[in-house]
Amino acid sequence: MTMQEMVAQLNQWAYEYYVLDDPSVSDAQYDALYDRLVLLEKQTGTVLPDSPTHRVGGEPLVTFVQHNHLKRLYSLDKVQSLGELKEWVEKVEKVLGKTEFTVELKYDGLTINVTYRDGLFAGAATRGNGVTGEDVTEQVKTIRSVPLSIPFKGVCELQGEGIMRLSVLDKYNRSHPADRLKNARNAAAGAIRNLDPKVTASRNLDVVFYSNGYEEGLTAKSQTQLVEFLKSCGMLTNYVFEKAYCYEEIKTVIEKIGRQRGDYDFLIDGVVIKVNDFALREQLGYTDKFPKWAVAYKFDAEQVTTQLIDVEWQVGRTGKLTPIGKLKAVELCGATIRRATLNNYGDILRKRLKTGALVFLRRSNDVIPEVLGAAEEGGADIEKPVRCPACGSILQEVGANLYCVNAEHCRPQIVARITHYCSKNACDIDGLSDKTVELLVDKLNVKSVADLYSLTEDDLAPLFVQGNKESKKAQNVVLAIEKSKQVKLAQFIFALGLDNVGSVTARDLAARFGSVDALSKATAEQLTAIDGIGEVVADGIVQFFAEAQNMEIIYRLKKLGIDPSYRAAVSDGYFAGKKVVLTGSLQNYTRSQAAKLIEERGGEIASSVGKSVDLVIVGENPGSKYDKARQLGLEIIDEERFAELING
């Protein structure tokens, strides 16, 4: 196989994997051919322009250089309501008459302008002011969904949005707990505008292409034809691309997107409506800032300003202190926000936050309130605490965080560890809420999870008195505690509360080591060999089992008969070896219960629908995953059929 053939084959496999989500070969086959190419390049001293070896990321840049776009990049005018959108459509129709529109998602990332010359990737830049941007060629070259060669031999500039998928963000944060990224938009923008291309490569970004700027010889005459051209170049294009012929049809698509928005594996902040025909666009023309033939319909505002009243330091189960900002109440995305996490003291300094001053507040991913930075000068400095606010112990600074090391006597740590142990994804002890656990700690002197198993109904009854009668809750709690002794290994590892070990990592550890005893003897090298576990997580696991108080609790639990071992999932049956997606609301199962049943029967749970998925289980209000599954012709079953298969 020649070098050209190797490059062409590897690029085809990468297109299948990163764009089509339908790989035709295993990772091992790809890696073997990739390694052969690397060796051949070293032997010959030749690296082809579209070789995938360019994507590893070169040396850090000293500074960004300016790039002048071949054609100006316009921003989009915005409408904030359906009423304003209707007025815009009426203005367009007044000039053009009834016309065809396209409706697309407005991705929340960073705009990228990519240049191709004679079919080869020639450079990339940020939008900047529309005329001049920053050259980010080396950074964008690492993004695998940006082709290094295309079948168009002229000169063209193509625009897209640099994004980080939410599933990729989650995986990155599990692997890099000391460098957690707060939201997908900032993660993408920060990676592309980072002077070190290796940082860009590490974040596994995508670019979704949607527009063209300058071109020589491109024959596309409409947005529809342009999208087909982009697809023919092997590019990712908009997840939603629909035609509409009037305001009512546009409104229907927008409402559908609004309902499905929560199912998307990426952030969007609106919808873009365009006149489809390029010739009609020329009739409408441009203002000084915007094209008259396109508009962005924005969803509810995601960023506001409010006052940072004070900062409280919250102690978690591992002893880590997290600063919580107390905010002047403000409405954001339909919710009243009064508190927001500030991460750590270094984050406070970087954002120049001070109490009494205004701050920018964003509702990250529409769920988590996030303080972005100071909105004005002034205010009072926020002091770094020296002692634990709960127990008064001297704090230790480890990396970016402050820790209280008084694990055995610091009340918030004790309460948080026991609450975590009792939670649904851990030992699932029903009836022991946060408030109840606080009562156990304060009234019954419960200091560890092992103490739970010595509690009796007589101990608990006074805590659950209802009027003049003692509640049956005491009896139910004792039964739930006893039942928890049958916990499975993955849930038990999660219940122990190892720092940065979530339920997914706990499942991986259970499958790899088979028992807590074996896990307690694992080395950092053995742990980092597991996909998704980085050095920080591995060191945290080793440190957990090195602490005498943790091993003492495990020993006490073992004496009580709590020493689960791993049982491999069945290797035959309907779900064995299948990749399964759950979408919509199931009536008789929670999402986690259904996933657990599938995994026990040899199936694998996937978060998004693609050609590699074998089965989609649909509940009520399934959203876009159901639509995509139908388009791909995947097997789809309802809850009734799922129950039949589970029950044999």
C-alpha cells in the first residue's frame, strides 16, 4: 500500500467514525495502519498535506497572528419573540412574495472560517470583527471532523461552528478532574483560542459547517445545494435542516426544536432562518451589519447581571471546600437564581469577583447557574479561608482546592458521606434523606456508614414520631438498611465515595478488579490503564485505600457480610452485544433501572442515536432521538415489548 493509499484509507475511516458515526473497522485496525504510516513518514521524510498525522498538534505558538478574510463575514440580526420573527418574514415576503426558507439550529460555540486551496486545507481563522480574525490554523487542523482535503479544486472559505459535544465534555471531565471544564461553549472556544494546539486536540472538538464566504467556481445556487456540497466534502452539517414556506411552518419547526432541545448532545442558543435561493438573497441585500435574508431567533436569554452578596464555603464528603456565591435573586431561563458555584479560590481571583459588586450570570446548559465574571469594578475582596467553617480545623491546599482533613469529626463531611452511601445509585437505602441522616448524626451519634447497621427500630422510632403514634418508618428504614447488604460491587464502589469516581467509573473498576479487596491493592499504573481514568483519578483511588480510617470502615462492612464481587453480564440473550438507546419517559421503569437491566443482560447503553446503535427503546414524548432512529431504519421497540424481553 502506497503512502497516498494509506492516507486516503485512514481519512475515509476517520470520516466514517467522526462524521457518519458508523465506523467500518475497529480502533485496533485504524491504529495499526496509522502506525505504519507514521513509520513510513519517518523513513521517507515525506508527510502528505492531508495526512492524519497532522492532527496530533504541533508546538505551542508564541502569539496569535491576524488573518484577513477573503470576504467579509456578517453577523446575524436577532429576534427575541415569535412576533418579531413574523414581522421579519412579512418584510421578506413583501419584497420577494411567497418564498422558500431554510430553518437550522444556531449552535452555541465559536465561529470558524476555513480556507481550502486546490482541494487542500490552507488555514483557519476565528470570525473576529468579520474582516480580520485570529489565525487558528494549527488548532483547527487537530479537529478530526474538519477534512484536510476536499474534492473542490478552487479557492473557498467555508464557515462552521466549533463545538464540544456534551458527552465529550462529560468524558473529558471524568478523565481530568483537576481541570474540569464548566460548559461546552467555553470549552470549545478556549480550546480553539489556546496557543497550544495539543490542548485543542485533547478536547475532541467538532466543527459543524453551514455557510460559505469567498469562493471561485462553486456552483451552489441555494442553501440546500450548499449543504449537499458540504456533505460531499465529508463535513459535518446541521443536525436540523428543514424547509419552510411561510411563518406558520417556520414556527412549527421552532416549536419542535424547543421540545427536543434537551435531547441534543450539544448546546444551541437559537434557530437560524434563511432565504434558500441565493439569487433572491442578492435582491434583499445587506445592512451595514447584517444580511437582510437571514435572521436568528434567540431562545430565552441565558446571561444576566446580578449582585454577588456574599460567599459561603461548603464542605463536601471528601473534605473539599467549594465556594458558593449568594446572589441577589434574578430570573434566568424561567427560574429564580439565588446561589451559584464558584469552583475554587483561584477561580474567584481569575474572574475578579468581589462581594457587593455586579457579576455576569449564565445558566450553563440551561441547568447549572454559573458566574462568568465581574460586571463592574469595586466591591469588597473575598478572603481565602484558613480554617474549616464547620469544625475549625486548619485547611490544607492541594492543587487548586482547599481541604479539611478532619474527616472523622467534621460534621458536614460525615453527613455527606452517609447521604452519598444511601443514595439511589449507591446502596439505595430508602428513607434516609439528607435531613434524616442529619438526625442520625446529631441524635444517635452515627459517625460512619458502618454505624448504620447497628441501628434498631427502638433507636429510630423517636426520630419519626407522628403526633402520638410512632411511625412505621423506623421499621421500613431498618429493613432497607438490611436489604442494602445485597448491594452489587459497582454500586458499592460508588457508595464508598472515592474522589472523582462516578457511577460509570465504578462500573469499570468493578469489571476490572472484581472485588474491593483487589481494588484496594491496585497501583496507579493499573488504574490508568483503564479507559477514562487519568492520573489524578488514579492517585485519588490509591490515596483513599491508603488511609486507615477508610480501610477500617471497609473492614467493619466486610464483617457485616458486605463484600460483593463482580458477576459478568450474560453473554447470550436478546440484549447481549447490542448498543441500546433509551429515549422518552418509561412508565414502569426509571431510566437508571432500565439501563441496569439491559447491562445485566449483556447490552451497552449509548447516549445518542447513530448507525452503530442496534436498538432504540421508546417511551412517551421521545423527541429527536426517535425521529433520527426512524430515519436510519433502526430497530425500535416500546416499553411493553421491552418488559416482555426483560421477563423472558
